[in-house]
Amino acid sequence: LDPSDDYLPSLGGKVSGLYEEYPRHLVTLSEPFFIQTTEVTKGQWLEVMGENFDYDMSQRDHPMVVNSVKEVRAFLEKLNQRENGKIHYQLPSEAQWEYAARAGTTSPFFTGENVGPNQANFNGEWPYNNVINGVFRKVYTKVKNFPPNPWGLFDTIGNAYEICADGYDYFFYPRSPIVDPLRGEMEHKMLVGRGGCYHRGLELCTAASRIMIETVGLSANSQRVGLRLVAVNIFSER
């Protein structure tokens, strides 16, 4: 993606407005980046690691969910060793993730003001904008099961939470830098999760919604936290 223009992250929606989503602020991403069109799948994890930390190894096209950020670090280290410096894979920053998830839109979802049950995997039993969608699948689904956003990214709404590189800071936005904002990296005890998951209502699946992800032992979020990678150095000489 080539973020040639500044963008304004918007608030979650009419019934959202959680404090950590405030204030709406200008963000500039200074460099283009490549972002994975899907969440990392169990099959991709198995190909890199030679083992799978999830329970059902037969679901190769389902998102890989992790039990700790330590597992994510190990996966990235091994993946980058395979590339030998030609490409560097990493977690996206919050700003990169939201820019890609919004795909040029300013509404709570890339679909508009609401999401239908055939557009994403979320808990439709929780009302949003006074509407109950009525579908709660209770499990995460395979990637590419729902339509992508306008830039070709799948499952940016629901399915599995996606870990970002930023350390979680409830009060970060009011003092966030404009250019390439990043609140530390993976050394923090809490990281940011984006996109919501199958177990959450739409209020927590908006493009602006953000949660804390524990780096050790994911407690209540366990088995609902996945990842999507970005790549840099992709134009370097091979």
C-alpha cells in the first residue's frame, strides 16, 4: 500500500466512542508497505514452525490463534531467517493496520454504518445501532470466507483479533505523533489488538476499536488472537 495522503482515523460509530478511540487525529504514514491480505493461517504457521500451537491441525485455512506473544516472536524470527534479509516481516503498527482496514473509508466499518451476517464473523446477538443481526457462529471461520474490503483485505472485521506492534496505552492518542505513530514495540507487557473477533459484538469490531493483548498468557482473549503481517525491504536487491 502506498499511503500518499494523510488520513483521519474516525471513531467507532454511533454507539461506540470509547475513550481510547479519542481524539480523532491526523496520521501520516511516510513509507509504503505490504500487508497480508488474510490473517496468518494454521497452514502458514505449520509451514514455518513445523508445529502448530492450536488444537485442530486439520483446519489449515483457518486463522492461527496464539497463546502468547512469545509464540509470535518465535514465528517472526524463524520466518525472517528463511528470507535471509531479502524481505523483513513484522507486525503492523496500529496506524498501518487501521489505514489498510479502512481502505479509504471513514465510516465505522468499510461496509458503512453497519455489518450484515454475511459480511463478517462476529457476535450478531449483541445489538449495534439498535439492530440485532441474529447470527453468532461461536467459532472462527476460514479466511476468505467473507467479502474483502475495497483494497482486498479479508477479515478486518471480526473472526480473530489481530495483534499490532504497538504497546497498549489508554492515553496514547492525545499525545500521538502525526508521522508514523508507534507506541514502543513488542517489549511492552500489553500490546494492541485490532479488528474484533467472532465472540464480540460490532461495537468492538469497528475500524477504530482497540483492546489490550497480554504478552504472556492471553487470559480471556485466549484462542481468539491471531495476526496479520506486513513486509518491508521487498524492493531490495535479491
